[in-house]
Amino acid sequence: MVDKVLPQNYADTEDENYYVCEECFLHPDIKIYIKEKGINHSCCLCHKEALCVNAVEDKGLRTIFSFLIRHYYSCLEYDNHGLNEFTELLSKDNPIISIPDGCDTDVVEYLTEDQPIALFFEPPISWPLKELGSKRWKNILSDLEQQNYDDVESKYLNKLETLIRKNLTSDYSNDYWFRARIGNEEKKMKLDEYGYECPIKSPFLGKDISAPPPSKAVECRANRTGISHLYLATTIDTAIAEVRPAPGHYVSIGTFKVDEGLKILNLCHTNILDYVSQESDYDDYVLYDIFRSEFETPLTPDKSNRYYKSQFITDIAKRCGADGLMFNSSVSTGINLVLFNTSNATYQDHQEKLVKIKKQSYRYGFVSFEKDNLRETYEEIVKE
Ligand SMILES: [Zn+2]
């Protein structure tokens, strides 16, 4: 057995052996939980002194752990194994916890103690629940294929209102927001008193870089044709990436300040901590995570008609009182903010910029085309 490094004030109680640190959990939502609730202690798995939560005393941690197991493992994987085998399963690569070789794994017994197993027995039992998706979303998509979107919105508005309102936030602070447009103004600059002029390029300003008028608004991720929304980004890089310029393009950049106190639908992250108070919350978690991924997943230009899904979510958010929504950019590392009322942001004079695109870079993963190994690698490779 591995000797444990115990803190000086270590009390000789059973529970003292079951502190687990932030580092040993791999899932980002558990890390968030430990950052909020943890105390400095020695971790029973890695034996480091770190921010820890006690698995025996902390019911919240055990509940989150149970939800995640249900999410990532099938009933067969969980139930056909005794505890030791399940601990073995968690000792291999998994998205929840890192169990170092040779350490005492009793703590897993406590973490899985409250396992609410009801959903494990829903068919098909050989699939992890995350693979099953959301029945509600499947119904919505089926209705959207056969009915007018406003009828479908009316049908589901009440059913989705609580979930949408739960995710409205006023915490979207960023000093400045940016917007890019491919192109520039061509002006003439007077060089001297004899009237010599030279052509110069300057960025679009004011209304020329703000949201287009409804008559010119074409459909996008969060608007239908003829509906004008203001799309902004947290960084200049993200704003540029979103308009997908090619090398050689000039791109104008505008700077905006966004009003405070708006209600913004936060689609950047689905935190499981918000969905663990009862069994039925699980379906809300899955559904909202689908909403998030609809905004975050890149769509190639030939598939832009699939925007009808994110447009449906946008319309429901609007009807629930949202002033806008924010989501992770699918082409950059920043965040996009869409304002439904274009006057909720103010254009900042004298902060305009004009850039010229020099090079484009790509991130890609290899896709296997061999029969025995049909998968896509998730490793991202950057080549410039
Ligand atoms: Zn640890």
C-alpha cells in the first residue's frame, strides 16, 4: 500500500482518507465545484496538498459524480461489473476522474454510493445516456420539418420557457466588443495646396459596419432573412474569423460598447451542477447541451440551411424575454454575442481599424477510412 502524505493536523478518522483534489477530477464541472467548495487538504488519490472536497461528507459531489457516470457509461458497463471492476473501468482513460496506478481506490465506493440507478435501466441498456440524445429535441426537429416554424414555436414555448429563463444572464461584461466586415472605403487624400491627391483605403465607419438594415439582412445562425441582429465578438481575432476572409482581403473593424443589464441567453457552457437537483433534470441538461452545440458546431456554407435549428432556439429565447444570446465561436477561441435590438450597443468613434489578411491557418483532424478503424481523431493539428 502506498504511504499517504498526511497534513500535520490530520485527525485519525475514516473520513479523512476520502478527500479528492481538483486535479484528480477531469470533468470541468467537477473542477468548478471543487474550486467553489474545496479546502486545502491532502488528496487520497495523488497525495498532493491541494484544493479538495471530502467524498464521504459532500453529497453534492457524489450526486454530480452519479450523473456523470450515467451520462458516460452504459447500464451494461456499470451494472454487469462489481465495484472493483467499475473502479478498474475508471482507472482507464475516462472523462471523469484520474486514478493513479497503485493508489487506494476505496474512495470510488463512496463516490458511487448514492448512485440513482433508475435511468440505467431505460432501454437500450447497452448505450451510455449521452448517446441517446433528447426525445424532446427529436420531436421538435420532426415538427420543424413538417410545420411552419411559428406554429412549432407556439407549441413548445411553454415547455421550454423554464429552461431558457434559467440560462439568462446579465454577466457578459467585456470592455469593448468588435465587429468585422470584409471590405473598405476608397478615399482620396489631398497631398498639397496644388491639388495633388492620392487614393487611400479607410475602414467602414458607423452604420456601414453596424448591423445591416432588415431589407439587407440575410439569414445567419441567429436570424432569418429580413431580421436584423447585431453580431459582435469578444476579440478582434474572433470578429475577423467570423467573416471568413481570404488572404488579400481588407477587413474593416468596428468597436462597440454594449448596454449593461441586458438578459442574455448563455450558450457558452452547460454546467451539470445546474441540473442535478432531481432525476428529471437530466433531460434538461442533455437538451440544453444540444442547444449549446447547435451554436458552437461549425456549418460549412453548403449546409447553411441547417441554421433553422439555431434560429428556432433564437426565436424561443426572444419570446422568453431574452435581449440576445452568446456562444463560443466555431471558428475561433472567442465568444460571439448577438443582440436582438441593434440599438443595445453603441458604436465607438475613432476606434476603427483596417487590416489586410496575410495568411490563413487551419486546424484539422485525421479521418480514418479503413474498415477496422472508422473514427475521427480529436487531436487538433495546427498548420500555418
Ligand atoms: Zn489528487
